Amino acid sequence: MTTSESQEFRDTLAADILCTPKEDRPTMLTIAKESEEYQEAKKEKVEERQNKKGLWNPSGEG
């Protein structure tokens, strides 16, 4: 999943959640968090933030 794909996934999920009745949102989010797409998008977002801060080191050195 590319960064743009992960952003699109997050945007779509947010829009879907906002269209869902409030009482059903926690369940919907819990189900989404269990999906492979969600986990991958979350991982990419964390890596992106760490890269911007200069914290992520893909080689594991240092």
C-alpha cells in the first residue's frame, strides 16, 4: 500500500464512520482496526511521522 493509498483508506474510513450513527461507531472502528488494511495504513503513517522527525532508521543501525 502506498502512502496515497493509505491516506485514501483513512479518509474513506473516516467518512464512513461519520455517516454511521454514533452508537455504532465504536463497533465499526473496532472491526476496522482488526483489518489488514487498517494495520498497514497505521504502520505507514507512523513510519511517515518518524521519517519527518528523523527517528526512523530502516537499517536498524545506530
